[in-house]
Amino acid sequence: MKSLFDAFPILETERLKLRKITVDDKENVFAYFSDDLVTRYFGIDNFTKIEQAEEIINAFNNGFEQKQAIRWGIALKHTDELIGSIGFHNISKNNARVEVGYEITRKEWNKGYATEALKAVIAYLFNEVGFNRIGATIRPENEASQQLVKKLGFQEEGTLQDYQFTRGNYHDLIMFSLLKRNYK
């Protein structure tokens, strides 16, 4: 398996550049993480202060520095405007598996950006790094995210009961997976 953390990888698609998130992106990060429709399934409370955006950017970058996760900013290629983020965590090198997560600002929903970004990350994880399994945990009521992963070949495996605690409640998550042998 290729080393993940030698240098921050930059991925490009037809319309997007997946790049490191910087403090210069804090206004955009704050805008979408303060939107309840974006955060309701993310597992965090809405942001109320710009400092929270700086903190999550630092947390994303610390994940890379500590070799625990990679979180890319999803930027529009023609403007470099950040419209969301995507990344992976819960890395198990011994088992060649990882979990992915993502979010897109509401004004860019239904334009295919999440699909385009996730396709690039899947290709990177299977073809460049050498993972065998990519997982995604999704709330049962998050139908759009379920449709996205199913469209890309993920299979539903089962429900993780009371797996996430957020906003004062426990929530079930559905586990989806894509295996390299099933990747097209």
C-alpha cells in the first residue's frame, strides 16, 4: 500500500480541484457549516462563530499531519471557490480499509459535484493507494447521500444502532461499502 501522508495529494476532475483547505477558505466553510440543511446529517451543531470554521480547518489539517485522515476542499476549478469538502478517516492499513465522508454547500446541490468528487476519491483510494474496501456511514433519513453511494456501486450492509450522538440524541447509521473487486 502506497504511503498516504508523504505530501498532501491534489486531485482534479473535469470541473473540480480537490485541494488542501486553508484558513483563507474560512468564510466558505463557515457559510455551509452554519446551514442546518448541510449539517443536519454531518454529526455537528451548526456553526455560530467564524472561529469554529478556523477550528475545523485546523482539525482537518491536523488529521493529515498526524497521519489519521485526509480532508480535501472541493473547489470549483475555474474560480478555486470552496464549495464543500470530502475525505477519508478510520483508516485500517492492516485491513486495507477506510471510510469516506463529504458535504457540499446547499447552493451547489444537484449539480453532480459530490458524485464527481467521490469518483475521484474512490479512484485514488483503490488505484493509487491500494485500499481494498471503502466504507460510508449514512443516516437513514439522508436519502440523497444513500442514492449517491449506491449510484457509485456501494452496497448496503446493515444498520449501526445508536452509532452517532449529535444534537442531544443518538442516531442510527447505515453502513455502506464498496470493495475493490466490485469497482468499475
